[in-house]
Amino acid sequence: MTHVMNTKHVGILAHSADGAALCYLEMVRYSARYLGPHHHTEITLSILPMGPALPSYGRGDLSVALGLLQQSAARLYAADCDFFVCPDNTAHIALEHAEKALLLPGLHIAEVVAQRAQSDGRRRVALLGTRWTMEGPTYAAAFARHGMEFRIPSVSDRAIVDAIIFDELCQGIISDGACREYARVIEAMQSEGCDVVALSCTEIPLLVTSRTSPLPILDSTRLLAHAAVDVAIGQEPLPIWRGGLITDA
């Protein structure tokens, strides 16, 4: 291993705690592959409680969620971060509604996932996440930009997937029953011709792994962490997205 100096300072714009913690740890571990043991790019994490934002997603009024995210982005900017990642898929629905550019550029998690699906030659993606992520516009637009088909679970299965995220995974609860339910949902989507599953809630990889999933996985949390490190060590350019809709791939 060789040590790489002058790496970029990564800001983690956190929204849900468990996914943000997993992303942070994965960035540290992945950095060591390039920088050597006990070395990693500088990382600053800012998180405000997610609770006040959740009702706004259900109402379709994203101003509260966006306001919280903008506050954290300002703190990361004040900490001299060079760019940010937001390890929360649902939060990107709010970030895409930003009319004023964020103070920092950031990687868009749905773009990272869609790019990997495309580069892996996938044809049809099974999308799992909160009901807002599964039913919302963010991933539909990202997959369309990359020429990907996708499917979401049935209405009843979407409710199960969503409930397990908020009632268990976001509370630090990992249960065998939840693992079996997710495997069942993924298997049903495999029967619809899906050839990969996007774990597009950053807590889902705490429950579903490549060993327990009937389909190959796109782990949005770790893919985002790896993409951040690639930028930080200079293997990829700084992102240019500063919130708002992405108009091209």
C-alpha cells in the first residue's frame, strides 16, 4: 500500500443515523485499501434529527426536510469540506427540490447506483427502499437517464419493506424474520425478470447481504462510500451537482 497525500475532505450530509454510520465506516475501510492501514481521507459528519422531517415526506411538502439538509450542508461548508455525500436515499427527493444551489457540490446516490447497474450490464433492477423512494421520482429519473428498467414490489410488499426500515432497521433491530421477508420480496421480483436488487435505503445493507439475497445486490451505502473515496483520492473528479434536478446523465 502507498500513502496518498492531499486527499479531499469529505462531508457526510447525514439524515438517517444507521445508514450514515455504515457509510462513514465503509469510507474509512475502503480508504485503507489505497492509503494503507489506519489512514483515510478526512471526513466530517453532520446530522440533525430526522424526526421533524418525516411528516413532510408524507405530505409532499419537502421544505422542512430540505431545510434540515441545508443546515447540515452549511455546517459541512463551514468545516471546509470539499464535497458531500448524503447516505440517505429518501433525502435526495428533498435535495432535488432545492431551488438555491447548496454551498457544496455532492455525489447523487441514485446516479451512483444507476451508473453501477449500467456498467454491470444489468437489464431490470428491483428497487427496495422507503415507500417514498420506491414510489417517488428520484430513482425513476436516474434509471431512465441510464437506460435501465426497474420494478418495485407490490403494494402490500412495499408496506412491509417500509415498515421494517422504520420500525426495525432505523431502531438498530436486525431480525431473522425481517431478513426472510426481504428475501421473499426479492425472490418475487426475480420472478418478474429482475436481475439485480438495489438496496436503496442505506439501512437495508445491515439486513440484506449478497449471501442472503436471491439476487445480486447494488448496495447504495457502500457504492456511495466507495465513490466518495475515489473522488477524495483523485481517481474521479469533484462532483458538480449542488441539489436540484439532474437534467442529463
